[in-house]
Amino acid sequence: MTGLFPSMIAFMVLLALVTPQPIVAQPTDMPESKSAARYHPGLGELMTAFVQPRHIKLGLAGNEQNWRYASFELGELTEAFDDIAELVPKHDNLPIPEMIASTVKQPMEALGAAIKTMDNAAYTKAYADLTASCNACHQSANHPEIVIQVPTTSSFPDQDFRPRK
């Protein structure tokens, strides 16, 4: 029995040495202020991963006059902007929540009204205004190379944007 105890101790030490330890994020000198969450995606990652696909799907739903789905995507886009405003309150000394509110709030409200009344002309104008607002925000953030446009084709080949009959 006495030989078993040292073997157990040796095994536990070996196990502790080979078990991966959690990685702790180190602070950086990035020009963004961020939330206290462990993973901190940058503004560009958040926009590309969450905003851009919602913008595309919203446009495709409107092209098909699928008002129910357009309403859903507008809600998702609103949530994405709200999340980004919370996760990245500042980027290069720009207040992101204020930038979002000043650029996309009005066209998104107009989109909501057009969706509610199923007004295709008002929807088309509001969507173009939203797209122009995105580009105005990129310009003011000193990123004129980021140009958003109204989608002309679907990048979601596995999704049908036509309304259900």
C-alpha cells in the first residue's frame, strides 16, 4: 500500500502538467473600448458577421416583397446594431452608439413603416437611404474603402426569399 501513494502523487502531478490551462486575455493598446466579455471581436468583425448579412437579407426580402420576413430581418438588424453599440462603445475615439443612432435610426424607422404598409416604393427608397447611411458612416469613420450596395444577387443560395403563399 505504501508504494501506491507515491505513484498516485506522481500521476496527479503528471496530470496537472499535461492538462491545458485556460488562456487569459491580455490587455492591448487597441483604439477601441470594449466590454468586459472574455472574447472581444473588433468592430469590423462584428459588422461583417452580423450587420452585413442582415442588410443583405433585408434587401432580398424587400425585393421579393416578403414583408413578414423583411420585418423579421429588420428586427434582427436592429438587434445587431444594439449589440455592437454595447460591445464596442468607442472605435478610434468615435462614439459608436451615437454614430449608429445618427446614421441608421431614421432609415430603419422608414423601413419599418414601409414594411408595415407593404409599400414597395417607400421600402425601396428607405433601403437605399439605409445603404447610403452605412456608407456615410464609413466615410465619417475614415474608412471610405468600405462601400455597401443594394444586393443584386443572393449570397444565400440555400434560402428562398419569396413569400409563402
